[in-house]
Amino acid sequence: MRDIDEDWEIHGDSLAWTEDPGSDLAQRVNAGDLVFRSRGTKFGAGLVESLPGDTVLAAPMVLIRPRRDRVRPAYLRWFINEMVPGEWYAEHAAGTRVQMISVASLRALPVGLPPLETQDRIIALNALIRKERQLVESIRQLRAATVSGLLRSLIHEPHATR
């Protein structure tokens, strides 16, 4: 679960490696699949763009393999992460200590499916919004470093004595 960050990006470089467990082919992850985090305090899906070799999904992650003739994987990821209200997850989560969304609940999630062309526009707009967030965060960090450096220089300035 640590391989999916707070922006729902999947990081294949930190995956755990094992010998071939002889797993079911249905659990092998392919580009275009979504990986849903089904346990914890924050639910959502990451889009698999590329992973090394044969990658197998482990519990508690849930594999979502979209029907590409009806839904773009990037659109479904956006929908799950941005459009599903927290109340839906709270209503469908089970468990007292660790909350979990079941596969059955996930299958029952009502997903709005506009035409593929509209999905493409939503994906493009969402990519721009994500890029803007990254740029704003970079600016914030640079501004903080600049102010910190300026304040440090003020501390080390020779002071005139009276």
C-alpha cells in the first residue's frame, strides 16, 4: 500500500519482490489496470501505467480492469478519487478497527459514464489541474526557502554598535 502515494501515483520502484508465487493470471497487473486501496482511512485508486515484469497484486489491494470500450482507465481513476464522496466510502466501509471496502461494494459503486470524448476532455483537464498543484507546491517551497535564507542573512549581518 506504500507503493501508492497521496496523489494516487503508483511507484513500481519500491515494490516487494518474490519468486513466482504461481499466482492466478487474473491477479497479474497490466498497464491500464487500476489498483484500489480497499483498507485504511483513505480509499482510492492508482492507475498502472507501467510496472516491471510480471507484477502480481497482493491483498488488501483490489484489481480493477476497466472495459476500455466503455471507460478510459484514467477517467475511472479520476472518478473514484475525485467524484466519489467520502460519505459513500464511510457508508460502505466495514470493520471496527480497520475500515475496508469490499469488492461487492466496489462493484455496486454507481459510476457516471459520459461519452469517451468527454472522458478524454476530463482526463486532460484533470492532468492540467494536477500539474498546477505541483507547480504551486514548488513555488511554495521555493518561496519558503527564499524567505528562510533572507532571514538567516539578517541574523548574520554585522550589527552597528553604539
